[in-house]
Amino acid sequence: MARVTLPSAFRPMLATAGTELPRGTGWTYEPKWDGMRIIATVDKRRARLWTRNGNEKSAQFPEVADALVTIAAERGPVVLDGELIAVDSGGAALRFGALQGRIHATRGVPEGRAVFVAFDCLAVGDETLVREPWMERRAALEEYLDGLAGGSAAAARGNKGRAAGVRLGETSRTAGRLLQRARAQGWEGLIAKDIDAPYHGGARSNAWVKHKLEARQEFVVGGFTAPEGGRTHLGALLVGYHDGGALRFAGAVGTGFDRATLADLARRLAPLNRRTSPFEPKPAVRGATWVTPSLVVEVRYNEMTDAGKLRQPVFIGLRDDKRAAEVTLETQPARRRRSA
DNA sequence: TCCACCCACAGACGGCGAAG
DNA sequence: CTTCGCCGTCTGTGGGTGGA
């Protein structure tokens, strides 16, 4: 049986990471959605939802697939780029974790609705748009989804029952207010897009710049895991912070160091070796080596998960100027959900 | 326990143009 | 022609979550 695959021109265009948000009239700004990147190929008979790795997920998100087919039946075949996100009953966007329960299931589960936020249009009918500048593709996207769904809550409400599974992603030609909302509401970040750039399918392009709003703070090292493969000295640092009288486990930091740093860390940790976990409660980490908590490291991370663990933590460096006993959680993980 | 999904970073690798 | 450095890409390491 011939396996259906996504044409390479329609593979998702990727953004480069930028510490500075590019400014100027040649850019447009969009929220960095916290969900799953999807390319949707749709005609009046069916919608296919392609992940970045080329897996097809329409069976897992039937309400989204159905909504897309409903639109395509009226307006013709289309290829859309967007993000699949989970929303609560009021239509507000939830975090990535809320979507994960749906990724493997073969049928939709009642709890948590999924919505496809479309932010690019790669083809309409038999016309391919990937060579067109972003401005043209955006115009085509807005025309195609006209009257269906907007980014505002009011538009989403008015949209119920018609094509509630699809929304038009918002875009702004100025960064300021979007950046303010991003900070206030705890978004992952913003994406800046060059308005004159074509769609570079399957490529990481400078025309899209990913600006993450990241958190960083110090943690105490209470242990480490063993290295695997070609890795030397250690796998990941097990870190935590003081909370009342106890040292709370905050997760494992396994990237951000080069070989010399790994060697240096191993040398500093060796004399601190001890048999029991300094963390309370003791985390379930396989093959952990525990150490007396005295080393302080700075860590950059995306967010604190609901379970109190660091998500996407990256080692920044040692903090010789801080005492281990002084390390507490600086900012409560106030990041909860963002409104759509 | 494994896997799929989301990631980041280091190091290796290959293409390219300039320098030797 | 060979070597060097730059740049982008690819691979392999690491992270978290939740379902099968």
C-alpha cells in the first residue's frame, strides 16, 4: 500500500533563534503558540494533519479535521500552516501539556478541545503560494478564512458550531503591545517574520526569528546522573532549591556544557559524594549519584511545569558568588494559561 | 518501561571562498 | 592545489510530559 506523504515544499518552515527581536517596518510579529506544529492539507473529502516529523494526526484530532473539511467543502482545497493548541471551555489557550494526552490516543477524548490556529497559507485550490512573499500569503489566508474565525474571544464565540476547530492566528506590524501582552500573560515568546520573504519549506530560515521570553535563576546541585554514549564525566546535574527547611528537587539539567565544563564540574562534585539524597522528598532518578548540596549553578529554562520541574533547562554557568543556603525559588511559577 | 511529542546545545561534517 | 575559517545542517547527547 502506497503511504501518503507530505510534499517537501510543504514541510514546515523553521525559525532561527534570536536574542534580539528584529525591529522595523519590514517585520510582522506573532505569538509563539505553545502547541504542536501542523501542516494541514485539506480538500472537501478529508483533512490530513502533518506533524514536523511527517506523521499524520487527523485521527487524534477529529474535531479539527472535520472543521477543516467543512470549510474546504465550501471554499475549495487548501494547504495551511499553523499550530494545534488545546483550549479550555471558554476558548482560552492552554499549555502544551494539555495537548499531550491527545497525541497518542486513537479517538478524541472528551476533556480538552483542540483548535488549529492557522498562520500561513501555502496553497489555495491548485495554486501554490510558497514562492509568494508573506504579505501575499497572509492576504490569501485572511481571504480564505474570512468570516470564520478571529483571534479575539468574541470572534471565537461567534464562531461556535460553524468551524470552532479553526482560528486565524493574529499578527501585528508592531512589536510593542504584543511584547507587553506576552510578558503579562506568560507566553512562550514571539515570532518575527519578514513580510517580503517566501516560504522556505523544510528549512530553518532567517526570515522567521524566534524570540523566547525565558527565565533564569540559580539552583543548588544535589546530585548527578551517569554519562551515556560518547558523553564524558556526567549526564545531567540534579538541581533544587531551599523551601522552608527542605531542599526541593527541581529537575535535571543535561545540556549547555562543553567537555571542559563537564570535566570541571565532575572534579568539583567528586569530593562532595554522599550516599543519601539531599532532596526531600527523594526524587525517583535512576542511577543517581548524590552530593552534599554546596555547588550553585545558573540555569536558563523555559518554564516551571505544574509538577514543579524545569522544562527545557540549559546550564549557563557556576555561581561562585552565591551560597547554597541562600538559593530559594525567586519567582513563583505564576505562568498558568494565556487567553486567546 | 517504552515511545511520541515538544525542545536546546555541542560537536562533527560538508560546502564555500579566501589565503597560502 | 591545499589549508583555513565561516556557516549551515545533521547527529547524538541531554531535558519534561503522558499514554500504551
